[in-house]
Amino acid sequence: MGSVEDEVKQLIIDVLQLEDVTPADIDTDAPLFIDGLGLDSIDALELGVALHKRYGISLSGDAEEVRRHFASVRSLAAMIASHRTK
């Protein structure tokens, strides 16, 4: 799954225009919000739009489920991988 995780890291960097950040700088298991990468709700919205555009994934419904998917790069990659197998 490493390649999907790398895709997610690059997507985060590109969409959020994180200058001076490389995929290697992003910990796959670190939280994306608050403590880890420090993203906020606007970042989540932008990332959600990018996920929809690139992978056709729509995140709606249960807020707890969305939070779980956005917990880390690894959880986003797992969601993308499971979406691809459907």
C-alpha cells in the first residue's frame, strides 16, 4: 500500500500548497489534524474536494466515519484502496 500512501502525501502537499514539505516529511501514521500535520477544517474541505476529483470518492454522511478516514495518511490510503476494489 506504500504507493497509495505516497499518492496521498503528494496530494496533501499539492492541494494545500505546503511549501518546503516533501512526502518523506509526512509521517504516515501521524494525525493529520491538530497535533500531527496540523491541518484544519478548511484543509479538510479542500482535501475532500481533491479526493472526489481524483478518486471519485464522496465523503458524506456520518461525521465520525469521515473523522476516522481523515485520521492519518494511512487511513486515507486504506479508504482509497478499498474504494478502488469496489
